[in-house]
Amino acid sequence: MVKVMRRLSGPILLFLVLPAVAIEWQGLNNQHRFVPIIGSYSGSVFVRDQMVLAITAFYQEPDGMIEGTYRLDDQKGEIIGQLSNLRWDGQYTLMADWTDRYGSGSLRFLFNSTFNEFYGFWGSSELDMVWPWHGQLVDELNQLPLAPYSPLNQDAPSS
């Protein structure tokens, strides 16, 4: 019985370790895919029955994670929000969650092949992403967030 256990311990160990290594590699590989989108995109977002000017920015945190922010102006003033949980849903399709002082929801951006422009849709959930969101790269060197966003400080200072 001991000999059988010793013979099986190698394959069992590989069976347990390889999935963890694969998951870690996939995470690193997925973060590497975000590099082409880092920068600021000027465009527009549909808010309250009209398209309004917007800046959407993607930046890399010190820990290597990619995050995003957005800033837009509508009739009620400036809105600053956070893009989180960024994930690829295809070669050029990026999914994310948005949060600002008015709520939260989901969005989907479809980038062109050079990642310098996107068209997308947002909504309160993945099931109702119907409102347009567009951006065109204006500054690929800007890797800083537009402004710190915190749900506790909903009126973050503009930059």
C-alpha cells in the first residue's frame, strides 16, 4: 500500500499544482493584454437623453493591475467614476464594471485592431447595456487616473 501511495504521489501532486500554475499564468497573461489600452480616450457617453463629452482613462496600478476612470459633464455637473473588474470577452472586447455617485453597472467596449478607439454600451447590468459610450485615444502616455474616486467622497476633485 505504501509503494502504491508513493507512486501516486507524483501524479497527484502534479494534478493539484498544475491548475494553480495555469490559473496564475492566465492572470499574468490577461494583465499583459491590457497594455495596449493604457491611456486617455476622448469621446462621448449617452446620459439623460443626450450624448455628453467624456474622458475615459485606463492606467496601471503599482501592483500591475489595470484600472480605469471616467469623467463627463451633464446638466447636473461633473460626474467622475471608476472602472473596475476589467476582463477580456474576446480579442478586442473589454468588459468592466462602472461605479459613480449615481450607481453602478456594467459596460462592454469593442476596440479597433490598434486599440486606439472603442465603441461600447453601458447599463445597470450586463442584461441592459444599451446606452452608447465611445472613445478615441488622445494620450497614450497618461497612465494616471483622472481623479481619485471613492464612494465615500463622491465629489472627487477634477484634474
